[in-house]
Amino acid sequence: MVADSTTDEQNNARFGAYTDTDFTAPGPRAYPDVLNDNERWMGALAGSKNPYAPWGDKNAPAECNTGDCPADRADSSECDCDARYKWGYDGHYRTGDKVDMCIPGIVKHRAYIFSENDVFLFVDADDVRCPVTGAVHPVFLALMAVLGLTWCEVSVSGSGVHAVFRGSLPENAVKEPVLQLDDEPWGENDGGDLPEIEIYPTKHVGVLTGRHVPGTPVEVRGVNESGLSKILDAHGKTKDPRKNTTQNVPELTGGGSEGGVDADVVTDMDDVFDAVDALDARDVADQTIVQSWSDPAGTECRAFLPTWGSSSDGGTANIVTEDMWEDRGNDSGLGGPIVMAAIDKRILSHNGAAPGDVTGRDVHRCLDHLRGLGFDIPEYVASGDTSDLYMDVLGEYKDAGTNPWENPDACLVASIEAREDGAVTPEADAPTLALHAIIEDVLGVSADSHAVTDRTYGTAQAVFDDMEVADARDVTDLPSNTDSDGDGDSNTSTEADSDAVTDDITLPDGFDSDTDTTTGRGTPTTNDAGTVPETTADATDDRTYDAFREADLTAEATTNDTPSNGVSGGADEWSSGQ
């Protein structure tokens, strides 16, 4: 156990701004205005940490996630659930003062619903305060001194401390860091619980007492992000890229650095499942099926109240270990990360769920859901051609009236937008069709010319990697918002336009983008013999890429995210290695 035998001078150096704080005698109830005035509060009943809205309607239109209920919402005639316990329903939210005024005596405490969209970090320090003497663990004070001074309160039990900061976790931090401060209980805390700090940057319920710690401000202040990063790194709560599955793709696939398979992509589905198996099921459960935890973080076999449960259930039937979730109650569910993702996505019912229940396309939907939640799972591409990743999402980024599966300019713009939006890993190869636009519009060579070699495509890929959306629209002359009624301009650039936009793009040595009418749209590269191969008749300046002439612009093609299945081949043609 850490002993506090330091002098006052040493304490001043160690505890900084927290040296003069007094955790032994909490002051009058006080909340920062930025929290108190925000409509994110519900009540909490005595003896319970579950949010409750006694002022609410039992049949409010809250989403119903109780397992045996046949309805999707609590306002359905088929639903017998009490919507007042549904803390995900924002219709229950009030300001802090209004919670105090609503039906006095029923609500013992307030519950603040932290959102993933908040600018707050919620620090939940468990068992760091002696409930008898009020003394706090010196390591806790030292860590808080690094993070900075902010509003602090004593928890309901008296053995914990809460603090709220403005800020966010470092990008390389684990999802919800838990820092163990000692290997023995602190003070008169019994039950074997060790002092630890949990930091929540995402959705979380905080039962806040308002028992303000004297010496701390009644305001939420910014966290020392540099200090936080160092603390997390020292506690091993940052992600080591050397242990990142997607950083070892050549090793996983048996290929070397020349294998052509980029990071975040594997060609063997077993490698995807290896990454899933490496996940901590407790972390997955927290993001998918946990309504509230019954056991503290760090518990090997952690019990929780599931999203389909009610507050009267007790929160002990469902447990999750590092490997798997299990419902030991009447519903008898069982499964790992994919099953939990399927339940969260409503692909699968929790009732009787078991490994192997998720099949086919649903597996990929669950994997995508886990990636969206921040879990590190590589993409599977059978061919190893990472450009396929672009072809799968172009429909979400295409301009109205364009067909990015057939029009090079539209493909280029949509691809750059998808990459900047994070829909595709930056390491993925550009679609060949997008490279055609760069070869034509930037390098000044007809994409159909025999002068186009592997080196040409390599150069086009380099240009693609450095290109931004504004650059792509400039070189293609694609309007910022193409009219959906089909009256937009052609994608053909004039010779003068081409000169103007390519002046801003740096090309590798050996390429000349000056117009040369004898070779089409620029000076092509020579072949191995040092000569310029002849171009075909259709590879001249007369060739244009007009979305309204070459693309399938039927209502089906322009309104759906899926590509056309017309005679041109659509996405299938380009994703097969074109």
C-alpha cells in the first residue's frame, strides 16, 4: 500500500493545484453551470445507479430493447415495459434544476447522460477515498495534479471521486482506459476492491451527487492533454502499432513487402477472424449490449445489465469475460464479438443467441459495425486488390447525375471524397477508372494509348495519393454540385482549363503536361525502346467523358447506391481488375 509520509513541501511539488483541496469534508451541493444547465439529466432512485424519469410517460415513444417484448417501442400496445427507465430516450432529459423540482422526494440523486458527442471527459475514480476518514489516495491526487484542476465531487458511496474535464483522449488511447493505482485496498474500503480510475470519453451514465470538493472550481476546465497522454502511455493504455493486426499484413498473409497487399487489407478471411478473436469481449460488450455495468472495470468476469433488460432485473444474469458474453438467465444467450454486434444491429435476437447464428452477408455487416465502433479489424479483399474497397462505397459519394462506376472524372472525385471521409483506408489503391482521369486530365496522355505503361499508372497513383477533393474537381472540371435533373455541364475540360489546373499539381520527374496535339492530350512517356508508340484513332482530343452520354443515368442507376447492371458492366467490371 502506498504510504503518505511526505512533507508539506514535497506535497506541494507532488500534488500541485490539488495540495489545498479538501476531500475529507465535501462542501454544499454545487454543479458547474455547463452541466447543470444542459438538458442531459435524469433522476436516480435511492440505492440505484440506474437513470429514472418519474416525470416521464411510461408509454413514451422510447426504443424498447427488452428481450421478450414483441414491440420495438414502449408506446406500442404490445409493450409492457416502463419507458421511464430508458435513458437512451432524450425526451426524458431535463436540466439539473428541473430534475430537482420534479416530484421531490422520489429522486435521490441526479444522473447525467454523457454523450459520445460531448466535449467532456468523465473521470470516475473508484475506491480512492476512505469512507471513514475522507483521505484520498496520494497517487490519485498526483495524477489529478498532472491532468489539471477542475470540478470534483464525492460519489454516492463516499469511497469514490468524480471529475469532469473538457477534452478528449489521445487518438492512440484505448477506448475507456482503466488505471489501477495500488495492489491493496485504500483506507477502510472493504470487499477487496482496489483503487482505480476509469476515464470515459463516450456515452456513459454518471450519477452525480454535487458534493463539491472544496479547493476545486465549480466549473469544468480543460484537461492537460499532453499530461494525459503520458499517463496513459505509462499505464500501458495506448495502442502499440507493433501489436496492431493490420500493421502485420505481409506476415499474416505469407507475403513480403513486394506482395502488393496494403495495410488494413487481408486476402484470407481467417486473418479477419484472428483479429476478431484478439478483441476483448468486455470492450465489445460495452459498446454494443451493455446498458450499465454491475461490476467495476477490470473484473475478469464482469456482470452487467443488458440493453434489453429493465432496472428491476438486478444486472447479474449477464456476464462477459475477455472471450465471450453469456446470459445465464432464462434467455440463455451466448456469443463473442460478432454475435454481440449482430444483437446491437438487430440482425439477431439475444434470446437463445449462439456462436454460428450469424452467417453470410450478415457477418460482413457485423464486421463493418465493429470497425465503425473503433475496433481494429482488417478488411477482407479476396483478390488482394485494395481498389475494390473504393468500388464498394462510391455510391455514397457520387454527385447527382454522375456514374462513378463508368465515368473516370466522377470516379476520381467520388474516390477522393470517400478517402477524405474515412470510408476507405488511405493505403488502398485507387480505382483504375479514377487513375484514367488523372492520366487524361493531369498527365495529358490518352488512357487508351499504348504509351500508357505501369510507370504511368504508378505516377497517377502518386498524384492520387496527394490529391484533395478541390484538386480533383479542378482537374476534371466537375461541378461542385452536379444538377440532379441532368442539366449539368459535361466533364470535358478545355485545353486552357487543363493548363490552368495542372500548373498547381506537382508531377514526378520525367512527365510533361504541356499540350501536344500530335499525341493527343500531352507528351506521353516513351517505351523501353525510347520511342513513342503510335496512338489509336480514338485516343485523340476528340475523345470526351460525358456522364450523360456514356453513363447509365436511368432513375434506378442515379437513385440507388448500387451500380448499374447494364451492358457496360458497372462496378463488377472495374472491381475485377480492370
